[in-house]
Amino acid sequence: MSVPIPILYEESHFLIVDKPAGIFSQAPPGIESVQERLIEQLKQRDEHHGKPFVGLPHRLDRGTSGVLLIARNQRALARFGQQFQSRKVGKYYLAVVAGDASSVDNDWQDYLRKIPDHPLSEIVPSHASDGKLAKLSVRILASSRAKSLLAVRLHTGRMHQIRVQSASRGLPILGDKVYGAAAITEPGVRKRHFDSETPIALHALRLEFRHPQNAKLMSCTAPPPDTFREFASGCWTELDAIVKQSMHDQHVAW
């Protein structure tokens, strides 16, 4: 059996896991994913004779680590799906980007479109027929000429949104070979790395949502893994402070 997926919280209607970087959230049969690993993990743990229900109302990119919400039945999946669709879920990330972000705006708004026949996104003019609004808020935790540590709140959930919007501002996510500087200067690099299992400096720190049965406000935090801490070297004081705040405060204001 593969290394177990860490479970941060669990009850009958849902569970929350700490997704490792380098594995798909969901994938076709035969390709390793969090979903398939969890199915086997729960089947063995609970001695299921059938296939346990493991539904994903949202996904994280393969190279991204952090909080991933899992529904344990169809009703919970539908209710979580409604919350994500209506943008009622609080999605908070940490990112380490190349360059000094101290002068960037705190609110980013662009229009993104999915590139036809490719699992990639790009920024397009606001009048583009296939462009979709992409909004996020940024808080600069630490910055230097070499790199910056950002706290990010997603207001929309477009494909690769944080990666595309940060790269477009000259602040590519460290480790991101798809939207980083090499993707612009080296022909074919995107095609080679679009599904790379290499971790990138993007971590889903916190998720806020409503319980699918009683509508109680819930939140969960996943401390960054060692791979992210390596990206954030030199910013550990600021990193530890924001993680502590997320773990102990019922509400966070980013």
C-alpha cells in the first residue's frame, strides 16, 4: 500500500486531508491520485467490502500541497459543490514567488481562459468571449530582491489562477516550470512540464466552509510541508506567524 494520505479531520459526512505535493487530486483509473489512494486507505482501515465513497468538490494542482476537502456521500458532495460554485468557501494559500513583491497591488483582477486542447490557462483581454473573471487578494508577508512570501485569498477558482496571475506580474511561483520564467524563454518547456510531479512553492493553508448538514462554519489549516519551508528559507519567522494565526483564529483577514 502507498504512503497513507494524512487525514486532518474526519466525521461521517466528510473528511479533510493534507494533500502531498506531487500527486494528482483526481485522475483517470490507473493514475495515482489522492482520491484513489483514499479509497484504498479507507477500504483497508474500515474493512469495507465495497468501494467507499470519496467525492472531491474541488481540486488542487499536482504540484500544490495542503487542505483538500473530501465528501463521504453524494448529498455532502452536492452541498459542498454549491458552496464552491457560489464562492462561499474561504480559500487561503501561501506562495513564494521570485522577485520583490513589495510594490504590487493587494487586489488582483484579470480575465483568464483555458487554452483549447491543453490543461493550461492564460490571461486575455476583458472583452474576450472566452475570458472568465479571476480575482484574488494578496498580503505581502516578507519580500526581498530574490523572493517574496505571499498570503493569498482566492475569490474565484480558475485553473492555475494564482500561478498565472502572479507570473503575469513578473512574480512567478518558485519551482513552477509551466508558468515560470523558463516557460517564456525556452520553447517547449510548458509541454514537457505541464503535469510535472515536482512540488512548487504554493500551499493551500486554510479552508473555510459550512457544514453540509447543520451549516456551522468550519475551518481547517494544514501547516506547510518541508518542501515549502525550503522554498521559504529566510522567511520562516513570517511563515510560522501566519500559520499560527490560521490555526488559532476562527476568522482570518487577508
